[in-house]
Amino acid sequence: MDSACAALLHMARNERRRYKRCMKTQALEYAYGGVTFIGELARPDTQSGARPGILVVHEGTGITDHAKRRARELAERGFVALAADMYGGGSVAPSLLEGRPRMMELRSDVDLLRGRVNAGLTALRAQPGVDAKRLGAIGFCFGGLCVLELARSGADVAGVVSFHGILRSDRPARPGDIKGKVLACHGAADPFVPAEEVAGFEKELTEAGVDWHLLVNGGAGHGFTNPGASNLGVPGVAYDERAERRSFAAMRDFFDALFGAP
């Protein structure tokens, strides 16, 4: 390695260490419908002034390390991020199969699901140092569905990003329902979101007058952002590094356009 390359590598490592030092986390309790939820709040360590707030919603197993890690990454970029808890008590199911009943309970009750995800947004909005006029949300798998339902509920969010989320809704958006912009990052080989569901999603948002963007990753299946997805042993569910990288680049551009580069 020549001296120039070595210097660049040293600078990159120092930059990563600097970001990691500039973030702190804390457990955050909030309540809705008689249930106590335990999320994790991540914020810049040397915060000055109000920052945009990003809600992060977990997969079907619960508020896992994956969701918390994504919130921390957002904090490293200068946002205040809350990894929300959709099930209560901060619980995590040992497996996707065991988490499925709780996920399906919420999927079958749109009002309850929307109420819980809005409760997470309310908790984030109330935190010191959060700019209540600059809010967004991201979600993974089940969480992708949740943030889309958050937008459909009329929540005051500037934009939401769904990663390999379920796109169909039992209560589709009508004109005027969705106030912000929508980015959906999808895997073309996702067996749980067939082509007709994608087409229906496009039609729904177009007819509702939404500013939307769909990123389709060729060859990617369900769960492509989570390195642990390939260990689940579920056909069509696997991590895809290229799809993850492209989708997160799209997310960063999306929020930079909404809020300015942090």
C-alpha cells in the first residue's frame, strides 16, 4: 500500500471512530392503550439545536438489535432516532414463527397498528432536541408496513421509507391522507410481495396524489437489509449486500433532500 492510500485509509478509520464517539443511547418508555412500550432513543452526543427525528420500526420478531443498530446509525449521521416497540415491554420473540401471532394480531387490526406506531412518533416528537416539524420514519419487513400505515393515517411526517415491507393495505390511502413523501425499497424476488401487490401500491399512491419513489433491487428477496436474515432458513428470505447498500444510499438521499444534509 502506498503512502497516499495509507493516509486515506487512516482518515476513513478516524472518521468512523469520530462518528461512533458522537452518539449516545437510552431506553425510552412510553404508553398507549394501557400498554407500556420500551424503545431505544439514539441521539448525537454533542447535539446543538433541534435535529430532525426519525422513527425506526422493527421486523416481526420485535425490537431487535437490528432495529436499534439502524437507529444508532441515523444518530451518527446527526438525527435523533427512536427504535420503536410495537409489541410492548421491549420484548423480542425467539424466532419469526413465534413472533408471527403478535404481528398478525396487529396486521388484522389497522386501528391498533396505526395507534401504536403513532404513539412511537408522539414519543419521539416529545424528546428534547427534536424538531417537531422535521419528522420521518423507516421500517423493515413488518416495520415497513407499519411506517406506510403511519403515512396513510395522516401523520405529520415529511417522509417514510419502507425496506422490504408489505405494500398492500386493508385501508388504502385516499387523496389527501398522506402528507409526506414515500420511498419503498423492494426486492424483485420477494415471495411475500408479488408483482401484483407492487402494481397495486403504485396505483394507490398515484391516485392518492403522493410524491412516491419505488426502488426495485433485482434478485433480492425478503429481509435483504438484515445480515441475520440468511440464517432463518426461510425460502426467499436472505441478506443481500448490494441491495442493502443501494437502498440505504437512496434513504440517505431521500432524507438529505427533505431535511438537508446533517
